[in-house]
Amino acid sequence: MDFNLMIEITPLLVKAAWVTVDISARALFFGFFIASVLVFFRTSRITPVRWLARAYISVVRGTPYFVQLLLVFYGGPAVGLRLDPFTCGVVVGAFNIGAYMSEAIRGAIESVDSGQNEASRSLGFGRLETLQYIILPQAAGLMIRSIGVLAIILVKNSSLVSIISVIELTYQAQRLIGSTYKPLEVFTLSALMYIVIIYAVMGIVEFLYRRATRYTFL
Amino acid sequence: MEFDFSPVIEYFPTLLQGIGVTLLIGLAVAVMSVIGGQIVAVITLYTRKVVNWPLRFFIWLFMTTPLLLQLYFLYFGLGELILIPAIVVGILGLGFHYMAYNADIFIATIRSVSSGQYEASRSLGFGHVRTLFYVILPQAFYRALPQLSNNMIIMVKDISVLSAIGIGEMVYVSQYAISVTFRPFEFYITIAVIYYLINLMMEAGQTWIERRAAYRR
């Protein structure tokens, strides 16, 4: 182990790690909105809309993230969709994670007993009010836990963005190996950084979960 | 470019073997990670800190490190101590990885079953373990289904990573066939379609179980 080298390359890797965090956080943020829209469509009363959402979820979950990235980045310009690598990573990541997340959100909402919905409606709450005051607070715990798992998968998947030449953690690590010929040191450091990022994500999830389930069960 | 699918047909028996291996691993890992995840979740929730601290560490360890690293560690690291067949290492590695993810989901769903259910069941004369087994866990399982199926779909795609430790699953086999026939596109398209079919079947399974769950609730 060459510790001098490790100290020397740390700033570069930290900078790249920040890109990883940035791209994942943005994808998660936009993915959440996409997922919300998908859940709305998926539970719609109009059958074609429901089928559209189902088809989208099925196709996105059924094809690898890798292929989706390549398709949008290299196939996009052919149909006039020209994105710079970072934006492409965020957009594809958001649309990809949105499909998974919509299933997670739907599962959480459906896990709330249907009696709650009926009771609330019969007390005079509207559909949206019921969702806001009765259903979502009870579904929040499970929802946060599921989204947490997906966020971790998103961070790990963000290493794939390196193939469309976004300089994030894995890409930077490979470049550094190319110039230093020290794979063990560089990969150890980058693995440590992934552990730190994901540990932070788990901490945030745990904190939000505690807050969301403050007044319920156990 | 021209597509010529005749080599795919020629090598289809080999490919079929790969599909078999993928399905076998997928099934084994699914069973292991779902049941194991439930066991881990129950132990984490219902035992003392001394017992569940190692399990929490286990979940933490498998969640924070990449799958490939875990596989290399299990295969090449443990391989120096005892010789384990690659397929067993693959199933164990993937199984532990997704067991950690599933356990995290089960912890949330078990806690989301209202405590009234537990109390009602105890007052009806069920013991602690029976209450868990007959009342809490079934409800928790049905609630976990959508996210479980997410995890399992991601898992099926992750089986391709196992080709790195030399397991002859679909991608490995098709890479071999490509190196002989020099027809990458045809083979990759074929296995992409097969993966998609597997995922469609899994989605159908998810909808079927969810219907049954809605009926029983």
C-alpha cells in the first residue's frame, strides 16, 4: 500500500465522489416526481391511461439501465435529442428509478388498510384530503424504507454513467489507475468513498423513518 | 448492417443451457433471499441488541459494498481456505446481497402491521411465535410485494455479473458463442429479448399474487 499516493489522489477522488452524489441526488429528486405521476396514472380510472403507465413500468423495469443509457446518449441525437453527458445521466437515471419507485410508492399506499380510506371519506374528507391527511402519513414509513433501498441501488448504478464519459467516482478511479498503475490503492479509496456515501444515505433514511413513524406502532 | 440469425439458431442449445443456469440461480436466490430476509428482519426486530447487532452489521456490510466486490471476496478470498464450486459462491453472494435489501423492506412492513393485530392474536390464545408466523408475517409479506418484485427484477439482471467468476449463465455462454461466430448484435438482441420475457413473467407473477392478496385481505 502506497499511502503517500493515496493522500495525493484523495482530493481528485473526493471531487469525483461529489459528482456521483450530485448525479444521484438529482436523479432521485426528479425520479420522485416521475414516480408520483406514474402512480397517479397507474391508479387512474381511465383504462388506457392505466395501461400506458403499466407498459412504461414494464419496459423500463424489463431493460437494463446500461442499455437505456447507451440508447438515449448515442441514439438520442438521431431523433434530435442532444444531451450533454451529465444531463443525460440525470434524465435516464430519473426515468429509470421513477419506474421502480412508482411500484414502491404504490405498494406503500396500498399497504394502508382500505377501511382507513372509507372511514375518512365517510367523515367528509375529499379524495385528495384523504390522501394527504390519512393515507400518506401512514404509508410514509414503508415508502421511505423502500425508496431508501432504491436510492442505494441508484448510487451503485451511477458507476455505469462512466461509459457516457461523466467524470464520476468510477471513471476517475480508472483514469487514475491509468496514470499511476496502482489499482489496489485507488480501488480501495473509491470503495471507501462509496461506503461513506451509502452509509450517509442509510443514515438519512433511518432518520426520516424514525420521524415518519414517531406516532405509530411498536 | 445485415442481421443473420442463423448462428444464433445453431448455438441455441448452448444458449438454452445458459438460460437454464440463469433460471436456476434466479430461483435459488429468490427463495433464499426472501426467506432469509424475513428471518433476518424478525431477528432484528424481536431479539436483544447483543443478538441483532451482528445482523445489523451484516445488512450494513452487504448494502454498502458493490456486488462484484462481494463475489470476488467470496470466490477468491474464501477460495484460498476452502474450495467451493463457483455456482454455490454465486448463489450465496447474490443471495446474501438481496437478503440484505429484502430484510430492510421486511423490517418496515412488519413494523407497519398495526400492533392491534398482535394484541388481538395474543388475546385469542396464540403464542408469540405463532402470532408472528400466522398473523404478522403473512400481512407483512403481502405489503412488501411491490418492492420485493422490484428487488427480484433487479436481481435477475444482476445474475449477469456472475459471469465474472466464470459461471456459465446466459451472458457468459453468449460471450463464448460470440467469440466463435463474431455475431455480437444477434446474440445480444436474443438474450435481451429473453431477459425481457423473464421479467414479463415475473411481473405477471407479481400481479397474480397481488390479486390473491387483495382477495384475502
